[in-house]
Amino acid sequence: MNNSWRYIDEGVNSASYNMALDEALAIAVRKELAPPTLRLYGWDRSSVTIGFFQRSSDIDAAYCAHRNIPVVRRPSGGRAILHGEELTYSFSAKTDAGIFSSGLLDSYAKISKALELTFARIGIVTETKRRQLSTESKTGSRSRNPLCFHSASYGEISFQKRKIIGSAQKRWRDGLLQQGSIPAIISYDEVSIIFRCADPKSLKETMCGLREIVPFLTIDGLKSALRSAFEEVFDIQFKRAAPSAEETRLAEELEERKYSTHQWNFQR
């Protein structure tokens, strides 16, 4: 791979545009129009993403509509996430050759090393799940609980048995898109309502926002740690860039015909 990768700090956007731009960037990388790309971003309001294979009935869509919380289906698998005050990342790379060509578990493990180093740099000692994914997990239905942060799967990272990051990956023959959510603050009451999964007290036993561990953590500080960790682990240098005009045009098209539509978001 080229030792100069692309870094995009996109700020905040709507849920539908965030998913559309992630897919547009992955398409450009797969076509070799761009190098491996790390994108960091946020959300213009509290939003729910559900995994590609997940049933929309897993969430309380009526509550989300009442609270003006957008619901969008991700291109990647995994389970649902309530996004709020957090740092979200996406990473796109080729898989038909190079360091990410050895399969799903290998790529998860490599990216997890960069995430582990990120947390170490902000003073958090983590544990990483190393068990093998089951066949069911690989297809996206890992358990009956609809909430991504309810449990850690292969390559995901916890602090004192509480999950602090949720990641999911979409793979094509020639590329991957990994998306991840790193919450600074978790609204346990709202998570409990939206996912009908547990009372707020029990949720705190399985998930954790970073400011519960590092109270004065800033999103900018977390961005800096994540960027430098990727550079060290993969022995590369990031070149900061904006999405190309073609990527922006494709993202707008994908948002309009896919990620903002009821047909896509509630297809299951």
C-alpha cells in the first residue's frame, strides 16, 4: 500500500449524509481513485443507526419519530447504536491485495491495534475480545439483543468489562468499510427506551462513555490520539484532505436515493 493515506475530518452532518459519504469514500478507494482513508466525524443531532442485517422492529421507531431522532440503516453489519456526543470513524481500504487482504478477522485485529493504542494514549487501559466469530456473527445477527454496546464481539474493546467502542465492517471482494462509534457521553435512559433492552442501571454494567473514565477528555484530543495511533501502527503518514467533488456528488446521490428513504432504512 501507499505509505501516504488520506485523513478526512468532516465535522458534523446528518445521519443520512454520514452513511452516504462513508459509502462514497469506500467506492472511491475500491476504484483506486483514493488511498486508504480514515474519516472522523460527528452528528448534527442524536441519531440511531441500525446494522445492515438488522430488523427495524428492534428499535422503538415511534419514539424516535416523536423525539425527532433520525433512524438510518448502515452499509455495515452489527447492531444498533444511538449516536450523540461521540467521535465516529470510518476506514476504507482495498482488500484484493496488501495488508488487509487476509480476511475479516485479520483486518479487524489490525484496526483494533490502532484503536487500542488510541485509548492507551489518553490513559485508558483496555481489553480486546479475541474469540472467533460464529457463522451467525459473520452474517450480522450476533445475538437477540439489538444494542451494539450490549456486548463485545471479536476485535472490540472494553474497559473493565464495559464496552467503550462499537465497530462493524462491510466487505466487498476488493475493499472494506469499517465504521465505529466512540461515545464520550451515553444517555442511558434514552438507550433503554429506544432499544427496549434493559433498565439504565444494568446498561451501565456493559457500556461506558469515555468521559466517565477521563472526565476532561475533548473530542479534538481523541481525534489527535486516533490519527497518530493509525500512523504508528500502520507505519504511514496521513495527508489531510476533503472529499473530492466526485465523492461529494455521489454521497448526495446516495443520500437522496438510498439513505434518506423509508425503503432502505426500514427494509427489514
